[in-house]
Amino acid sequence: MRKSLLALATGLLLAGSVSAASAADKLKVGFIYLGPIGDLGWTYQHDQGRLALVKELGDKIETTYLENVPEGPDAERSIEQLVRAGNKLIFTTSFGYMDPTLKVAKKYPNVHFEHATGYKRNPNMSTYSARWYQGRYIQGLIAAKMSKSGVLGYIGSFPIPEVVSGINATMLAAQSINPNIKVKIIWANTWFDPGKEADAAKALIDQGADVIMQHTDSPAPMQIASERGKLAFGQDSEMIKFGPKTQLTSILDTWGPYYIERVKAELAGTWKSEDSWGGLDSHMFAMAPYTNMPDEVKKMAEDAQAAIIAGKLHPFKCPIVGQDGKPVECKGGDHLDDGQILGMNFYVKGIDDKLPGK
Amino acid sequence: MQLVLEKRAERSGTIALVSPLIAVGLTIVTMVILFAILGKNPLLALHAYFIAPLTDGYSLQEIAVKATPLVMIAIGLSLCYLANAWNIGAEGQFLIGAVAGSWIAVRTQGTDAGAWVLPAMLVLAAAAGALYALIPAICKVKFGASEILTSLMLVYVADLFLDYLVRGPWRDPHGFNFPTTAEFDPVATVPLLIEGGRLHLGSIIVLLVVAAAAILLGRTIKGFEIRVVGAAPRAARFGGFKADRLIILTFAISGALAGLAGIIEVAGPIGHLQPGISPGYGFTAIIVAFLGRLNPLGILVAGLFLALTFIGGEQAQIAMKIPLDVTKVFQGILLFYVLACDSLILYRFKLVFPNRQVARGAG
Amino acid sequence: MELVEAIILSVLAASTPLLIAATGELVTERSGVLNLGVEGMMIVGAACGFAGAWLSGSVFIGALFGIVAGVLMSLVFALMALGLAVNQVATGLALTILGVGLSGLIGAGFVGERITPAVHLHIPGATDIPLIGRVLFGEDGFVYVSIALVVGVWWFLYRTRAGLILRACGDNHASAHALGYPVLRIRTFAVMFGGACAGLAGAYLPLAYTPFFVPGMTAGRGWIALALVVFSSWRPGRLVLGAYLFGAVTILQLHAQGWGVGIPSQFMSALPYLATVVVLVLISRERSGGSTAPAALGTVFVPDC
């Protein structure tokens, strides 16, 4: 305990001296985080992005973050505090910061804002997110190949479109390999509760699932799957440490390149409000190395990844049949359009579960 | 050697005034040590925590905004605690109030409903909060079920109920299925007091509530009854006061205030109903109630002070990169010192040596 | 059948931290002290427990670290609530705030590390008996410790003189004091026992449940433990029942979702809490008035000397 405190103190000391050295004319860039920077998941990855930014442009910018900012009434104040502290470009990294960010953005037209995973924009407020469903599609292919029981276990956080589209992409891919594949879905109703996520993973395995997929943020499901000798996919970050013989791959949030790009634009005076919804081709996220699978499966996954990047493969390629047996309207030509994916509120055929809130 | 408390013949007025200052002094000393260990400049840190937020109008407004729900809830809780009724589920009553009030906002959305909307929301929220608080109160009075437990359990239930509503039936139809209602109409929004700021009508309402509580406790029979039932239950029984009825009453009042605080937060600073509308206000308010010594004016001061540490903590995080955990430790230590020093009002501290001490029976 | 066994195993694992923490708090409350800071002591126990295990490479040492951390936290509480006669509810809540902050500071250096979790018992033959083998002979050490703790506490409270005195302090501190018992010292020990248990329960999470540390990993389990004590009406036997019931509802609602029972998951998640309220009302009603709470629970005692 003492040792760690000392280590921590030294660490903070170093951090302090770095910030003290910063000059006043540096561009100030602020971040608002939902969790603690040590959550090993969502916030951790955003902070890794921030650190990549510091590494790349550390001599021109100064970064500040506020962690553990709840998505309630405090968010607006926290964002405004960053503005008042002189930050000129502010990243708000959770969906729930959408309205507070917009309110503050309207109040301070000379400050630029970047909101993650939302859909409201302003001349000084961009949005950015990643097409994680592409990664989920690849995972679905692998899962169907690797599952012996033909039952996949899926731990959901909340039935929002991002998660629902992930489940659908997984199942569409899995069905293309094995038309009879089943998925069992458990909603944990939390983004982050290692104990509960572990319990959900256990329940899924006990009910016959042999490949565990998660859309919650802790490495607990991976660790349980590893303990039980099953397979699993990581989430947000590299989780292979928690399942060296278990992790097939993981969807890695890699915000660094985007942050660097946007800050460079800000420095150059070319920043403008945009809607960036980056796929695998944009480096907004990446797939962790494909591990614990035969070479042919690995090759299939890599081919699919290449096809998606090349634009030859679209996870939501029509025709798509909904759970009710009716075909889904195809607004994007030969695939669903972005609006349909961003607001996805239906299951595809073959999912036995009922979508909550429907 | 042993620490012994000796009861003062009467409350010490001087110490009542001085003790918060001693507490702040001790906190400062402790934090200076902690900051030094963490390698932060202690003077700058203390400035960020205590002074900087008080030096500009913006931060002062934010302190008032943050303190508003805390004080509102804590006033209600203090009545409960004075009457020896242990409502620790104000968080749940806060959420249910927010839900009930939002129901009107959601129902009237996009219609030409007039100025009656906001008052109706406030009334319904208070009523719902009171009813929700009555569940533990009635379980206590009728069945003897511990109100501490039932009120706490109902927090989780309220939280999940709200969650269900905003992810299901009340979801904004144009919001890409994200879990939130649409932004409330202007008639369903708590008006702001200062252009460009965040100070809202709720801060005025809370001042009225503080005044009303002061009058209730200081000048009415009911207030006297509440104090007696809490302080001397046996005397109260002889005096013909009905403890059960007071439990129901104080729970209802505190539930109503918590519900009111809930809808004011939602229809004020937030502007729509969503999950996570409360960063634990209902629990923090319990501390505010005790920091304020269960006295309405004391609670007002305590609420503002605690709000100051939140705002200051944020500014320290920005200005000096002090981790949030340090702010939590700082808050915890501060609370301990304030509570410990308050003990001086009622007791004298003495160090005695056990071998000289003769065990004596106490009455 | 295998599924039944698996569910029972999950239920036991989910219930164990609750049972350990609640057993400690039961003893604390039986002595007349209400310590609402269980969550704070648990989370510090989790951080220190993981730190200890990671530094030493031993789960056992980690558990000891957790216990010591819990005791230290509880001593802060004892100093305030017993030594300085401060209101116990406020002190307990403040302890939780402090604990959350401290655990974050302590644990910051260990985030992302992992350890080998506590081993499970394996007795060739016995552990392989279908249905009951793994449940009875294949648990990790914490599960057996939790059972031993409850039995020990039951024996202590009802079968020893010291237990009788402790209960006397909780029921009427003035009389206990008049009889010459050192009320505050007894209560201090009870609070420390509560802290030790909370620390151990917290340590269970990163040492056995999910072998890594993340801030906030107790996720409200300390509050549930508090609720269980009241639910048990301060009796060790009922505490076991309550903890396993709570664990069972938690696990079964996850299974129900996997089976595709079409009820909104929020309602399923709310079930354990509603069940607790309902059962509590039924139990309280059965007793027809007169609570079984220690009469002096949560009240301040200042010896008159």
C-alpha cells in the first residue's frame, strides 16, 4: 500500500512538473470522461487517445481532463469549467453529454466542441463515433466457426441502437456461416459492474453458450470464459491478458489518430463542424490480433476485414429480414443507410429474444 | 491513557460558532500534508478549492445551483431525523418526483398547453415523492418493518423504473432510440434568474423552504412535537403525542421535498428526463443534514459549503491536475473534522489515565 | 442437473461477499452501533487486498491486507462515533466517501494488473460427486470462511458470556455500563470485527470473483450487506438465508433473460429489492409489533465518569 502510494506520488510529481513547464500560448485541449481513467474500458481508451495526442503534439498543446463526470446536471458545469479554464477544443466522450455540450457550445461560439457517439451538431460542435458494427460482423463470422454448441452468449449493457446494431451484425454474420446459430442475450443494465458481468457470463455459459461476446466494459466476462475453458471477444481494449487462451479478438477503440487529426486542424485553423463516423478504414477502431483460432478461420476474418475496408462487404447488406419475418426497407441502395443503423431498434430474424422496450 | 467525553451542562454557544473554523483549520493542515506528499503546491491547491470558486460570479452561481437540491432534500430529511424517523431513501423519492413531474411535461409536449404546466409538474412531483416516501413509513407504522431498509431498497426500484421509462415508453421518438425524453417545452422548464447563467427559480424556492422549516420548527406546536418525539419518546407518549403519526408526516414532507428537488433538477438544469439524473443527491443530502446540525439555517450553510468543495474540486482538477479521488478524500476528511469538532459543543474532551479511574455506575 | 449445480455455484459465489460483510455488520449492530460505511470499508479492502496479493503473489496475504485495511477504516469510524460521540449515520456515510477516494488512490497503481485467483478446493472423489460434489467440496476458501464466520458468530452471540455482554451493550448500554462492563471498548471491538469482515468481503471481489482491480468494483454491495442485516432481523441464521436468497434472485434473473423470459430486464433487476421489502414486511408482521432491532442501535453513548 505504502509502495503504491509512493509510486503514485512520484507519478503525480512528474505529471505536475510537466504541466508546470507548459507555456501560456499553447493550445489548451480539454476532455470530459464518464468513468475513472483506470476503468480498463471506455474511459481508459479515451485517455489512451489523449496520451497519444500528448505524445504527438505535446510541445504545442496542453491537455486537461475531468474524470468521473456524471451524465446528469453536473456535466454542463464541468464542460463550462473547461471552457473557462481556457480550453479551446473540448472532447466530451459519452453519449449523455450531448445536450450539455450543445448548451455550452451555443454559449461559447468561439470554442470548438467534439461530442462522441451523439447526433446533435452545431457550427462549433462536431460529432464522432465509430462503426463498431463492422467489427461485430467479423466477430460473428469467427463465433459461428468456433462455436461447437451453436449457441453464442451476448452480454448487453443497454438496448440502445449501438448495442442492438452490434447484436444484429453479429447474427447476420453468424447466420451466413451457420443458419441455425442461436444467440442468448442478457442485459446487464450497466456499462460497468465486474461482478454482475461475471455473473451474466456464468449464466450464459451454464445455458450452453460456448462463445461469449460482451458490450459491457470490464474484462470480467473474458476472465470467466477463460476460467471455464470457453472462448470470448474483448471489448474497448486489449483484454488478452485476462484470457490468453480465450480471446479470439477484441474491438479496440483507438481514438488517438482522430484526436491528433482534429487538434492539428484546430492548430492550423481549419477545424470545422463535422460528423465523423469512422469505420475500420478510418482507424477509429481496430481489431486486436486474431488469436486462439485455426489458420483458416483467421484467414476468413482477415479477408472479411479487408473486404469491409475496401468497401466490398457491408454488414447490413440487403435483403435483411426482421424478427417479425418482414423484410426491412432498404434505404441505402443495397444496404441499410446510416440513419437506419444509427437508430436501429429491431432484431433480425433468428434472434429468439424480445428487444426490451418494444 | 484514554479519551473521555464529559457532557457539558449546556450547549456551548461559543464553540458552536468556533467549531466549524477549527474543523476547516484541521482540514487545511491535513490537506497541506497530503498535497505535499502528492507533490502539489499546497497553497495553490487550497486556493483552488476554497478561494477561487468564491471570487467570480459564475462559480458563485454554480455553487447555488449545486446546493439547491442538496439543501431542499436535507431540510426534509432533518425533520425526519429530528422525529427519529430514518429516511435514507431520499434518492428514490427524488427520482420518483422527477418521473411524476416529467409525465406532465412529456404528455403536453408539442401541444399549446399554457403556463399551468410547470406548477402542475411541481405539485405532482411533490405528491409523488411524498407517496413514495409513505411506503416505508406505512410499512414501519403498520408492520414494524425497518424504514432504513425499505426506504433504501426503494431507491434501486425507483432508479430502474426511471430507466425503463426513458428506454421504453417515454423515449424521444426523434432521438435515435437513445435513452432520453425529448427536450421539455419552455412552459415545462424552470425559468432562469440570470441571463446567460444557470441560476434558476429552484434556488428561490429552496430559500422559501428553509424559511418555512425554520418557522415550523421554531414557532409551531407541530415543530415542538417533532423535536420532543425524537429527543424524548417517553415524555412524548405521556404528552399524548403520537409518534406513528409524526413518522408518517415527516416522511411525507421529506418525500415531497425530495420529489420537488427531483423535478426542479430535471426541468431546470437538465431540461429532459434521462437515466442518471442524480449524482447521489439523496445520499449527499444526508450528510448535509447532519453537517447543518439538523437546523434549517445550518443546512443552508452546510449545503453551500459542500457545493463549494465540489466546484473547488473540479477547479483543482483542471488547474492543478489533482485527481478526483483526492477531492473525495478531502471531502471525507473535512466531514470527519466538522463532525468531530461539533462534538465539542456538547462535550468536553478529557484525557484520563485508567489506573486512576474508578468504575462507577451510571444512571 | 448440471445446470442446477452451476446455478447453485454461481449463487454461492455471488452471495459470499454479501454474507461476509453482513456478518461483520451484524456483530457491530448487535453491540448497538450502526456503521453505514460498509461500502467504503469494502472498497478499501478490495484495493488493499488486490495490492497485497499482487505484491506478495499470495491470495492469502491479499486477504490479510484486505482485513487490516477494513480494520483501519473501522477504527476511524470508532474514533469518531464512539470516541467523540458523533452521529453514527453521518459518520458512516462520510466513511464511504473517504473510502471511495482512498481506494482510487491506492488502487491507481494496480489497474490493469491481474493475479491468479483463489484456488478452489479439490478432493478427489468427493468433489466429483454429481450435483453436490462441487457445491460442498469444490468452493474457494472464502466460501468456507463465510460459513465458518456465521456459525462462529452465532455461537459467540448465543453461547458465550462475551456474546451475551455484547448483546447487552446493544440493548441497553446504560445498564451494561452500570453492571461494570466497558461499553465503549466492547463496541470498539465489535466495530473492528465489522471492519475486518467488510475488508475481507471487499478483498473477495478482486481475489476470487474477478481477479483484477478496477475503481468502484464493489458497485453497491456494501449497501446490500447493510440491508441484509436488517432483513435478517439481526439473526445469523436468517442472514444466511437472506444472503443466499438475494444471490439466488440476482442470478436467476440473469438466467431468466437467457431463457428468453420476456419481461423488461429493469423489472427483473428490481426483483431482489422488491423481494427484500416484501419479505421484510411479512417477517415483521408475523412478529406482531415489537422490533427485534437492538434497542440502543445507532444511539450515542457517553459513559458518565
